[in-house]
Amino acid sequence: MSETIELAAPRLEETKTVGPRDKRCEPREVKKPDAEALTKYVAIITRCREKETENFHELVVAIHEIQKRELCPPGYDSPVRFLMAKFGYSKSYCDRLAAEGRVLNRLSTRVDAVRFLTSDAHLRYLLKLADAEQDEVLELVKSWAKMAGLNEWSPRLIKTAVTFLHPPETARDPEDSARSKLARQFAGLVNETRAELPDKTEKVILEKIDGLAEKALALGRPPRTTGIDWTEATWNPLQGCSLASAGCDHCYAAKLMATRRRAVYPGLAKEDLVNGKKRYVFLGKIILLPDHLCVPLEDRTPKRWFVNSMSDLFHKGVPDEFIEAVFEVMEKAAWHQFQVLTKRPERMAEFTSKRYKAKTPPANVWLGTSTENQETYDERRPHLSRTKAAVRWLSVEPMLGPIEFGSMDGID
């Protein structure tokens, strides 16, 4: 049998009358203690704690009810103090779980959403939002999940939707990072040491010291996360592609997906034999990764991003709505520079003609096409020229034959 817990009546605070008596200052009416309710909720929490992940909804709703109804046994001045003593929770954790219980109570009729909110990690990102903002986030997550064919919502997907709708407005100055400050301090010490050297110090020693200071400052800069020398980071909100032309025959992304990442993204690429030679090819399957959409927005240090280094944003399998979301992120993250490269510039031209029909293309988004020989250059170049972009660029890689470029008007 469950232990019966006696309740303490809510404590009344003394009030001092200043001027005319205000009804708001009158003592609250003491409600009849509800020991049975507290006993029930404590039993629920005790049972749910054994398998908290499976019983998360019951757990947080019970904690919310205890706090909302101010259920507290004698000897405790608040429900939170009781929960802390009874279950070993911290005050902040108690408050957060109670707030999450309130959210689930409010959303109880939204079965389509509530069944996916299965942990503290899912709900914590919603707590700072107003009710209407929470609803907006959940509707966005629902649309992304449907578009991507997701059977569950990850906490990262919730966080991404919150960031998408409530993005940071400014960049972080790289010089303000602890890494940069430490590097500058070290370089300063090196330069001070150099200044104290005798005038006749050998030139080779001075050059070594100068080089050490330069290397220290370089260590303070944001680290590169890619081996591609013309960019600083890569962003892949989707995976998968298909053959477009001869330039795809030795695709590094297809090889990676058919080998090392095969278990992560199965069915995207395979090993193939053509005239007895091994090659790796994409199979045309596209996997949308909406929980990766806001990676650049979460990074407030300005840098250059190569968009979809492992796929093609303008592949026919990518919905227009998803491309719109990618462009919205790029426009919101105005402190970054984005490099978009496609072998399908005809779709890029069509897309940008609609998106930027009534507004100016953002200065931080570069739109380009890749070409490998005269045939693909002649085919793709006109579409690139029609693309609405602040910067249009051309990548010739791999170069499989000579190309007569002719006039480069419209290519930046």
C-alpha cells in the first residue's frame, strides 16, 4: 500500500496595510489539504523514476501537479523543498521538470506532437518560449519531419526549429574567444622577449622568433574543419545524389558513402565496375537532415561555408520547401559567407528567379556551377548567367578536357 502523506496548509504571509486596503493584500483562503492527491503523485514519481525514459510524461506531469496545487507535507515550506528531500532532485531540475509537465498538460490534446516529446532533452528548448511560440516550433518540426520521412523527433530537431525561428542576430568577434586571447598573450610574450635580445642577435634567430609569434596567432584563429583549401567549413543538411555527367565518375562523396559511411547512410551509393575499372556511384536516393539545418546559425564565428559538399542542393529529389529553408538559414546567418556549388544550374536559376523576384540576393551567398569539359561548360554556363546571385562562380574540377571560356561577363 502507498504511504499516506499529510499535507501542510499553505503558509500565509503577513501583510502590512499601507493606505486604503487592497483586496490583493488580503490573506489567501486556506484550501483543504489534499493528502490523497500528494500520496498518488508521489507513488507515480516513485514508480516512474525506475524507468524514467519510458514514463517521462507521467513523471513530469505529477511533479507539475504537486507544484501547481502546492501539495506539501508538514515540515516543508514548499513543494520544491519536499521533492528535493524526497527524491534527491536539485531545485533547478525540479523547476524544469514541473515546467515541462505544464507544457505537456497544455499540449495534451496535441497527440500528434506530444507522443514525440519523450524526454527532458526534447522539452527544455521550449521552456523559454511563450505558448504561441512553442506551437510554432512544433508545427515547423512536424512539417520538417513529414518532409524528411522521420518516424521520431530528436532533441536536436527541436533545438534546430527553435534556432530557425529565433536565430541569433549578431556574430561573435573571433578576437573575444579564450583561444584567441591566449594566443595573443603568448605572441606578446614572444615579441617582448625578441625586443630584449641584443642588437647583434643573428638574423636566423630573429626569424625563428618571428615565426613562433606568427604560429601562436594562427592557433588563435578559428580552426578549419575541412581539407578543401578554398573554404573553411562544410555544411551538409542533406545526403545523397546521382550521376549528372562524366565529372561524377570519380566522386569522393560517393566513395565515402559506399565505404566508410555506408552504415550511417545505407543505400546511398555503391561500388560499381565499368570496363573492368572500379568506381563508386550514387544511387539517386536523397536523405534530408532537417536537424542539420541550423549548424551555421549555431556557429557565431564568421567563416566561409561550402554548402552540401557531399551532395547537390538542387538535385531533383530535394523539395523546394527544403531548399527554401536552406536559403533562409544562409540569409539569417549574414556574418558567414556561403558557397553553393551545383551540377544542376538550370534548377538553381529557376529557383532564384522566384525567390529574388522582388528582393535583392544576399551578398553573403555565392552561387556557382561546376564543369569539367567544353560540353558541360557550354550547357551550364548560360544557366549560371541567369541565376540571381550577388556572386556567381565557376568551378572547373575535375578538368577532363580543354575549355574555351569565351566572355566571362556575369561570372564573378
